[in-house]
Amino acid sequence: MEAYCVKCKAKKEMSDSEEVTMKNGRKALKGKCPTCGTGMYRILGKK
């Protein structure tokens, strides 16, 4: 899954991604940037 890295300022393919549930019940993907190792987060749709 692609996500935006704020450190690299570019969209990259997330590595070590895992699906998590936020406090409000929505799903999100949490992973790391393959280039710099910064944490990346992508909120998924309601489906």
C-alpha cells in the first residue's frame, strides 16, 4: 500500500505494514518508509 512520507516528501510503498483499528473504530495501515525508516500512517475507507 502506498502512503505519503513527510520526511521524504513523496509517496512511497509502505514496508512492514499492519492493519490497526483507531479509537473511533475506523481501520488504518501503519508501517515504515523503506528509504528513511520514518513511521507512515494511512487511513482506510469505511468498508
